[in-house]
Amino acid sequence: MSYKPGSKYKSLNTLGDEFVTKDSNLPYKGDYIEMSDSTYFIGNEIERLGVELIIKKDKPNTKGNTVSTNKYNILKEDYFEFLSNTKSIVSTKNFPTKIDYTKGFFNRYFCKRRNELLSFKEIDKETYDSLKNRKPDYDWHLYNYGKILWVLSGESNRANTKSIEITERTFKGVGILFPNTEEFYLPPSITAPTPQSSEITNSKQPYIFNKTRESHPASDKEVKTPALKEVQESILRDIQLKHRKKQSQINQKIQQIENTETRLEKINKSTPSGGGGMSSGGSSGGGGGGY
């Protein structure tokens, strides 16, 4: 059957106890499309409909209807209404914030269709919470979901590799989402520089983009988006401002010490020597005795 423009349809999934193929009467399990005229076809793309499906027939009950048909008719209306209000899950890259960089880590979220082996998607926290709390925004029946701790500094390569290994125990294959174990990494010279580092304090060119990482060379795999670049540049500006203030305080203390030393030198120069005064007094006394 070819798709008629303007037709309404729903892309659904069956576990194998509802339909058989119309031509061979074989049970069917997997994706299917329900048309607005209550016909069903194998597939998940409206432009390429597969074999037509029909509802599986069971032995009739006392009222002449099959048990499966009765069950299906009861559940179908509510489920179809539920699906009509759901949205498709959109893959979303999670970016660390300034607060995350301050902590040194953040959580990344993902989901996977239950009936597909490696259909992982990275999602945002809002989508994760919706699936976890079974809200009607998405068809949560179809998905498994989880999160992974992602380290941003220090030994991030080792820490994130271990984090992936632990998560793989529950979500086999999830590592396909995170090929770069140092994604978003910032080296210690950026996150914890010394106050006297003039290269960081006075640099006009963003330091984090003209220096290589201080750990694993996997940095070459990372593509910095405008959003991530803005976060990292903002961190750099904050660090520059903080250490300029600290360096200024150090310079002020040095200047105060120098001023104090200068004043002491002036006082010492302007004060007569104590030994010279005693010598003068002794001479006067000796003259008096001669008289």
C-alpha cells in the first residue's frame, strides 16, 4: 500500500501477541504503523510501508468476540490517546557549566530503545527526569535510561574510562556515546594557576585554545562548539580577574614594605649619632676641670 498524503498515522511497536501478517498469518513482533482507518502495516517509515497486519484471532467467547480483540479494544483507545500527546526524543549534547568546572565533574544523561541493541542517545536532564518519572511527554514504555559521572579535570581520562566501564555493566554498548574520554577537559594550569603566572594573568589570547592538554592526547578528537567555547573563555576571564586582583594585592604589600624602608632610612639619616653627643659633652667637662 502506498501512503496517501494527508493521512493520519501513528508509529508504534508490538511485542508479538497482537498481530499476524495478512498474507501468511505469521505472528509479528516489532515496529508497525497504524493508519487512521484502523489498518496496520509493518515498518516505521510512512513512505515505505511493509506487509499489512491484522489483529490475531483467538477462540470466540460467549458473546462472539475473541478475548484478544476485547482486550485490545479496551486498551487501544487509552494508549492511542496517550501516544497522540507524546513527543519524539531528540538527541542532545550536554555541556558543562562554570559551576560544573568549579566542582570538577558533572552528570551526562542517555536513553536507549528497549527493542534495539545500540540505539543510544545522549539526552538532557529534563528528558531524563521525564522518562524516570514516567511523565506523558515521551513514551517511556519504549526506553531504558541512565546517567554517567563525567570528570572535567585532573586524571579525567582514567576516571571517565572507569566510569564508562561501570555504566556498561548495566547498559552494554553505552561507550559508543563517549569515544573521547577527555571531552570538555581543562588542565590544572587553567583551573588552578599560580598567582604569579604572568602568562595567564596578562594573556590576551585565550590560553585554553592555544595550548595542548597536559594529559591524554585525545583532545584532538574534541570539537569545541560556540557554547562550550564561551563557557571556557568565561572561566578564563574569571581566573584572569581573580589573579590580577591577587597580584595587585601582592604588589601593594611590596610597595608598602618599600615605603616603610624608605621612611626608616630618612629617619636614620636625620637623627644625630648618640656617640658624637657624648664625645662633645666630655670635652666640655675636661675644659672646666682645667680652669
